Amino acid sequence: MDSTLQHWTERIRAAAADHSPLRIRGGGSKDFYGQSLQGELLDTRAHSGIVSYEPSELVVTVRAGTPLAELEAALAEKGQCLPFEPPHYNSQNSDAPTGSAATVGGMVASGLSGPARASVGAVRDYMLGAVLLNGKGELLTFGGQVMKNVAGYDVSRLLAGSMGTLGLITEVSLKVLPVAPAEATLLFEVDQAQALAQLNRWGAQPLPLNASCWVHEHSDLGQRELLCVRLRGAVAAVESACLKMAQSMSAERLNNAVASQAWQACREMQLPFFSKPPASDMVLWRLSVAQTAAVLDLPWPQLVEWHGGQRWVWAPASAAPRLRAAAQAVGGHASLYLAAQAADKSVGVFAPLASPLDRIHRELKKQFDPAGIFNPGRMFADL
């Protein structure tokens, strides 16, 4: 065990003995996300670096404090990538330390994915293994570096989206993929109902759909309802899909450089839709629903991603019951994603868990973190 891990082990054991909470953080880029921030800071960035990378095996093992940009650059040199496009959000938190950047550990702990998530899967789908320090200061290893490692429980995937509440992630092994040889983005001017219906029709066909985004755009030139669809795959498949999709609806093919910037802005929540709330009392909600769900009967501005599976909504915090009921009615849930005032989070950032999920969460927390020292209240106020 290196000196950094030894230091963390001692801190965790001391905190557990005193029941003193620890706040696990990498670059601080996602401090805005979650219920509350509590405890003495435990900064993970000292534990950094790529441990091993086998491009021919499509596997990389990396320490949790490694900047996400550093990992992506190393993969890009070999023509590979993290296909789920994890957001960095480096500019979201103005209170983050100088020079901060999203880390690999934060990527896993937050469990957030970008525009391609609906087509390629989420962070957890690329988790092969993980090493973490639990609430007793024990160094535990789960999974491995191959997809068929199925011995025991798949705890490495359980860590994705756990918000640092189960333990201190020290190292992860990830599956990576080659960058697609071809890409194209088509732009359609349609309303939300037409966009959802067409996405469902295309989804039933053998088309290389990778990402989609619908938004009601306001600009100096007026208002437009736009659907962007990104195709990725073999050159022949992408070109054939462009011709086929343009036959069903009038389409504009965007220059790849322009489109790339737009998708990057979508990934990092830098599109005009996200720039500021339409009214001072509004917060940003994220609704995860079935892709086949129709237009939700809500009076607030929306942006639709993931072929209909993710709906962003600007609405007051007080609208929580209505938003959660609307999402639940179509098999989903609603989360308060971004709020300027901490008081807005009193409605609960994440939808309350029903039994038996609530019991499972509490039992897992008890097993991994008996003293309850890791990121208390980050997911739920009483957990």
C-alpha cells in the first residue's frame, strides 16, 4: 500500500472511531449535484495516474484522482474513447479549487453520462473492476479487467452513481471502445411530438443512431423547434442512414466541426437552454422516462435527449410533486439537478425510494460504511 492510501486508511479509521463525516471530492466539478455537502474534505487528486492500458484488449486501469481529460487524451492517442461521453462540468462550480478538473473517481461516483448514453450505455456498463477503501479502512478489490469476470457480486458497477456514499474509490478498470470511423449530424425542424414519434420509428430500424437532442430554440432570429440526430458507425452505414432519414423528413446536414462543438456544448450543459433559468424561481429538473413516453403535459420549457429518455425541465422547486408524478406515470423518475439556492433542495434532490429499494440502499450503506462517515446526506438527507 502506497503512502497516500496508507494516509487515507488512517484518516478513515480515525473518522469512523469518532463518527466524524468525511466529504470525498476530486476536482469539485460536481459539487452542485446532490442533496448536501458535509464533513471534512478528503481530496482524491493525490492518487493519480494510469496504472495500465492495453489498447488491443480495450481495457484501461486508472487511479481515481486522475483528471478525466488526461485519461481521454491517452485514449484518443490510440484512436479510442469512453463512448458514454462523461461530462466534465469544470465550469459549473465557481467555488472549486483553482486548477480543478473532473476526475475519473468523480465520473464513476456521479454516474453521469453524455448524449450517447441511450445508444451505447452508461458509465456502469463499462465498469470492469474497482478498488475502494470501505468505512473500516479496509482495501477491497472487486471485479477485474475482463468482461466475463462474474465471481461474486458486481460491486464495481454498484459504485457507479453511488455519490461516494459507499466508500472511497481508489482505482477503476474500464472497458473502452475505438472511435467510430464515421459521424454525421442531421438537423430537422419539427415540434416535440413529431420528434419523439420519428425517433421511435427510426429506433425500430437498423440505423446507426448515436445521440439526439430536441429543443425549442429562442434567438434574435425568432423561435424554432429543432431536432438534432447524430449518427456514428461505418462510413457506408452512416451515409446510407443520412439518405434514408432525409427522405422521410426535410433535413439539413451539419458540418462535422460545427456539429462537434454543439454536441460538446450539449454534453457540458452549455447550450443556451441551460445558460440561465427562464425565471428567478426556477431550478433545473432531470426527468428519466421511457423513450416511448409521449410529450409530458407540463407548462415549463423542456429539452429532450437520449431519443426521448431524458427530459430536462426548468420549473420551480415547488413543482416537485407534479414533476415526479408525471415521470412516474410513464415509468420514470424526476431529480432536482441544479439549483441556485440550497433551500430549493428541501423538496429532495432525488425521488424518494420505495420499499424494498429503500431498505436495500440502507443495508448496503450499513455494510460498506457502518459508521456512516462517507458523504452523509449527499443522496438523501437521512442516509
